[in-house]
Amino acid sequence: MEAYHMTDSLSSGEYPDAPVRSMRNPFAYEVIPPIGRLLDLLCDRLSIGGCFRPGNRQLADWLNYASASQMPALLSELACLGWIRYDRESRLITLLRDYQSDQSIRSTDRSVDLID
């Protein structure tokens, strides 16, 4: 029991000879899900309030994403979360907020129909 309470024991928290590892694991990598990559793409290509109408296949190609059929669901989710305005019928995408610049369209402007 005395060895357990000594300062040289592993449970004491003191490791005088152990170097602190400040380097990341060389096998670790960051994964950004498709919805995050889509938001990055929209923020890079559009300014706040900007609109465009790419096809689902075009969006999937820009993302290097195999499934173009998932684009409407991802766009709808971004719209529900308030990042974009997405009209499924016309496929028009309007950027409402940009996380990179911390800017957004004012709430009064969001209620105005952006399509004539």
C-alpha cells in the first residue's frame, strides 16, 4: 500500500520522465458530413442574400458526392435550420447566413419574398 501513495507511483499524477505529446496522431483525420460540406460550398459560392439554381447533379459533383438524389434532403435540412432558403419546385437556393463571416440576413428581410 505504501507504493501506491508514493510520488513515483503512476496514480500520483507526477510523470517526471514522460514527455508531453503535443503532436496529433498521424492516423487521425477530421470528418465533415455531407451537410457540412454542402454548407461550406454554398458559403464559398454565394454572398449573403445571393441566389443560384444549380442542379442536384452539379451540387453532388462539386462536393465529390456520389448520390445526387440526397441533395434535396440536405438542402431542405439546411433550410429548416435557417441557413438557406430553398424552393423545391424552382430549385432556387438563397444563402441566409454565413458561418464563416458570422453575417446573416436580417429577420425582417427573410420574411420578404426574394423571388419576383
